[in-house]
Amino acid sequence: MTKILNGKKIAEGILQNLSEKITQASLKPGLAVVLVGEDPASHLYTELKGEACEQVGIHYERYLFSQTVNQEEVMEKIKELNSQKDIHGIIVQLPLPKHLDESEIISAIAPEKDADGFHPQNIEEFQQGQLTVVSPLLQAIKTFLSQTNQNLSRKKGVVLGNSDLFVKNVEIVLSRLGIKSAHYHDTYHGSASLKEADVIVTALGQAECLKGEMIMPGAIIIDVGINKVDGQTVGDVDRKSVAGRAGYLTPVPGGVGPMTVAYLLENTYQLAKNINEKR
């Protein structure tokens, strides 16, 4: 029987604990979100983040820009937020319109306010094993694996993804847990490894592309994919075909999504603590 790793339930526990920490610390962390364009999913995600902030006691600001905004205007807003004393965490909601330079915009965020852990300096420090702000997604993946209570040392893993940076960072998380992994950009080229993988992390963005017959019985599957099929949100995993074959599975929705929001807010709290201690 496949055990579902309930991200929503785990996230509720994280947020409850965070709310208590904020109250006890007499701290008012602040998070600012920069959102460009009219993408419905991006607007929904930022609204959910705002609701979660209100729940735990984090000050929240959202800055909306039109689809045609120029690079300089977005950069100027980030510069302002870098110096705004009641804002401790900043994120830019992705994806951005193609005419904007995503790398330059992310790099403009002060590393000490980078709540998503996307700044090049923070990524480098994470890869080197230094204490730094870590991507909420990577924290979520690590927590899901720990929730299985399985001994993962010397296990085999497969990471499926289109982003080389994402793949590299997930493989670092796995290696620190003792998992030796391989990575692929599709299920076809990874077919042989998938059949031997104890742990699979997929972020291909291809609806229900991972089938039950492709995996080893008992495999732990972390589904990061978010896709729309006939108006429904589904992951990269074909849940019906892996049911009863996978050992553990994160659902979509209700898996990785709520966890990344919870860890984003946890990061904001930690950044606020760090900034306040330096003042």
C-alpha cells in the first residue's frame, strides 16, 4: 500500500510552530513579494503566501507590475526593498516575462534578504555546505524523505528535471543523506535507473509522465511537477498507476506546494532574526 506524504498536514505543523516562535520572540518579520504580469497561477500563489503570513504574524507586502514593465523599474523596487527596515525577506514570483532578465533581477536582491535562497551567493554557500538560507523546495524535499523514517544510506536515487541548477541542488540534498543519485531530463533516458531507484524526485513539468511500470516496488517518490489537465492540477506522477506500487508518494496538489510556503515563511523569520541581531 502506498503511503501518502501529506504536505498540507506537515506544513500546518511547521506554521503553528513558527507562529509560536514569532510570538515568543516579540518579532515582526516582514516579507515582500514582487509579481509581474497577469499569470493566474502566480497571483494565486502570492495570495496563498499572504494568507499564510497573516496566519503566523508576518508583515506582508505585494508589489504588482504590468506584463510590459521594464527591467529598471523592477530593479529599482528591489533596491528600495533592500533598504526597507521592516522588510526582512524578498522574493520575486517566477516565472517572469521573457523580456526581463531573471538572473539579474534575482541577483539584485540583497543576499541577507533572499527568502527563496535563489541568490548566487546563497546557492554557492549551500553547495559548499555553509550555513545559509536554503531554498524552501530543497527543505521540503529533505523533510519528506525524513518523514518516511527509512534508512536512506547507500540507497539509489533518480532526479528528473529540466533545470540543471535544480537537479544539481537536489542531488546535493540526496548525497548528504547518503543517497547516490543519477539525473535525467526525461523518463525515457532514465528508464533503466528508475527501475532500480529507491528515491525518485521529479520536476519535469510533464503531466502524469511517470508510470507505475517504470518504478521499483516500494520507491519513495517526491512529485514537484505542477501541470494542468482539463482544468485539474496534476503532478508528473500518474497516481493511479503507481498506487500500491510506490512505497511513499507526495500528492499534487497538497504535497510540495504547502511545504514550500511554510519554509518560505520560516526563512523570513530566520532572516529577520539575523538582521535584528546585527542592528
